[in-house]
Amino acid sequence: MDLPAVERAVEMIAGCTTLYAFGGGGVSSWLIEEIQNRFFRLGIRVIPCADHQLQFMLASTTERGDLVFCCSLTGDNAELARTVSVAREYGALSLGLVPPDSLLAGVVDALLPIDMPADEDILSPA
């Protein structure tokens, strides 16, 4: 675990006005709901969204002080990367819970690197 990265993430989350939790896909969709479940209890306003079109629209309403927290097991979600770019244009910061050598890792302001092997059998229940 990259302790300085975790400390930076904690500072970003604790200091934000609104936390936008964005992801897409099975685990990422579940994770953004869990982010809302955990952080609203700390008094942080959280807006989770798993729909790429709505994420893009929400990104255009962000402002300085807001944080876009992206979750992706692959980190290669082009729609989410585009959303981050829009949010940054409006002054929001971005944090990624993504693999370090991924598309999203290259566009976020701060990174919480994850190392998850790709699951090639998307139809398996296991």
C-alpha cells in the first residue's frame, strides 16, 4: 500500500465540498454505492453514479472544491476518462482507484493504485 497516496486521498476526500463517486461495470458500480454508504456518515456529500452519460453531465456541474473519485478495475474506461477531463475543466480535482498503468491513472490528479488481474471469463458466476 502506498501510504503517501492514501494520505493524499484522505486529504482530498476530507477537504472536498461534494464527492462524486463514478464507476461503471459490476464491481465498480457496487463500490461507488459503498463509497456513498461510508462517507455520508462522516458528513461528506456524496453523489454516486454508474451511468456514463449522467457522469458526463454531472461533471459539467462540478466546481472548485469538488472531487471526482473514479473506480475501475481495469482503468481503461475511456468514457470515465473523458468525464474526468470535463470535471477538471470546471475546477474539480480527481482521484482514481485504478491500476497504475491504465488510461485513467494518466488523467486523474491523484492515484490509489490497485493491482487486480483481469477476469477474462465475464460470464462465470465465480
